[in-house]
Amino acid sequence: MQEAQRLDVARYLRAGYKLVGNHSAVAVCRWTRSALRGERLCYKSWYGIQSHRCLQMTPVLNFCDFACKFCWRMHLPGRFKLPPGWRWDEPEDIINGSIVAQRLLLIGFKGNPKVSRERFLEAMFPRHFTISLDGEPSLYPKLAELVKKVKERNFTAFLVTNGSIPIRLEELVKRDAQPTNLYLSLYGPNKEVFTATADPRIPNAWENVLRSLELLDRFTESRTVLRLTMVKDLNMVDPEGYSKLIKLGNPMFVELKGYTWVGESQKRLPISAMPTIEELEKFAKKLEELTGYKVKVEDDKSRVVMLVRDEDVWERNLKMVEEWRARVAKLDESWRSKVEDFTMEEHGKILYY
């Protein structure tokens, strides 16, 4: 990491992050560990994500233009601006470094009796590149190139953005770099609630989010998902306002994700801010009535309720999942015939495209 970067590196390392280059990082979530042990998968399996093959990373560690009240991340000093003389790493270096970092984080599972050899080897060759984890990815000026190279390397590209920089979304479309899944996180049904929840550190944040919503329809190759992080007594209000924004964005899916009282957010919010799955279902029913979207699936463990625009969209999603699984089966042949017993010394830095 560059000396000028304002990071309390030790805190990130203690939190399980593996640093990559000057400003990127990888961390393993609970569902990756669970899937490796043959247990429960993340709810994103709805979209064909295999949790043990999901690489969760950020190209902008500690850089974000919002200071959301519900964010579990550390809002360290300098999180909202770049230091003088800053240099951005190249996308190819970030991808390669992230794969190696993921392997280093997971190599210890090789000796776990609950982890099958098959599943361990699959984890060493991830197929899903989730660009989220920390910060706002659209602050990375080479995001379009990163997404494009991720897909060229035979990963799904899963991008999560707060919509604060619509020009970056326009670049994704113009440069033929549409992610497999595009998540736009929406933090309020109107400007007042949005501002109180997201605490943006840039001017015109609300107007920028509205512009990003308008751009969703241009992502014809992506699954478009509008995520509503629901916080009781803060932004879990005004379903009519949310319904207007859903209609504006016209996403394929809408996800209501219940806030979880974890990490640094415990210093900002009370535990009572967590909605129950029943409360999320009730709110989702109101959105059903107002938008025509239909509740399709839910995950009570993660407290997520997903609505789909119509059955044609759901069938398209299922077809995309089926096609990807068939493609992965063929892609995996390139390493299965070469790797009998994975070790970091022999295979850790070998990248089978």
C-alpha cells in the first residue's frame, strides 16, 4: 500500500481482509465458508452464484462518497478524498492479485475434514467476481476496463454501486462492459430520507442517484437489481415514494434487505433498527400493490425479500443460470486435467484463463 494512503491497515487485516496492490482488497464472507463445508449457500444463488466460488473484492478500499448510517464498515479519517499524488493500479493487476489473495485466504480449508476435495479445488478457481466489499466501486476510474477484463477472464461480474456517479455507469454501456449483475443500492424514497440515511459527502448526490436509476434500462445484457437496505425508524418508510423510484428505474428485480446490527453500525444505530422478516414481507406486499412487481423468493436467514418485474424476467434469469452452469462445466475442464493436488507453491500464482 502507498505510504500516503490513509488506512489503518492493521484494522483491515484483523477484520480478515487481504490487501491487493495500492488500493484493493479481498475478504471472505460467511457464505463462502459455509458453502465450502457443504452447508448453506448465499441467497444470491437465485442468480446462479456459487458461494464457494465467489471472490468478494473492492478496487477502492476505504474510498467512499457516502457515510451511510447502517454501514458496517469503518469510516476512517480521509475515507472521502484522495491524497495528493495518488496512483491507480491497472485492472489486470487487480484481478490477478485478487485471485491469489482469495487462494491465500482459503488455502487452510484444504485440511478441513468437512470440506470435500472437489469443493476445495473449485474454490481455488473462482468464477464469480463480486465488486463490492468496501467503498464505492465507481470511484475507480478504470471500472469499465476492470469489468470488461473480468468477463473476458470467464468470471461473472457482479457490481454493486450506490449510483452516485452516473457517468461511470454510462461508460460501462458505451464501452461494452455491462456487468452480469448490476446492483444499484437505494437508500431512501425521497431526498430528505436519503440524505439522512446515506449522509453523502458530495453535492447533488440525490440527483445523481435519480440519473443512475434512469440509466438502468440501458443495461440490456445485465441483471438489474434495485436493492433497498431497510432500516427501521430511518428509511423503512413511504412505500409510495419507493414505488415511484422503482418505476423510474424499471429494474428486473427489487431486493429488500434487512439491516443487520453489526460492525461499526452498532455505534450509529440501535439494535431495534433491525427489521424482522415479517416486517420486510409486509413492506414488500405494499410495493407489490403499488408497482405490479411480485414477491418471488425470500431468505429468512439473510432477511431478504426479492420481487420480480414479471414472469418473463424470471424465466430469463433461469435461462441465464442454466447457460452459465453449462459454460462453467466446460471452462473447468481446463484446470481439472492439470491440478490433482492444489498447493500455493505449485499452483497459487498460475491463472488458467
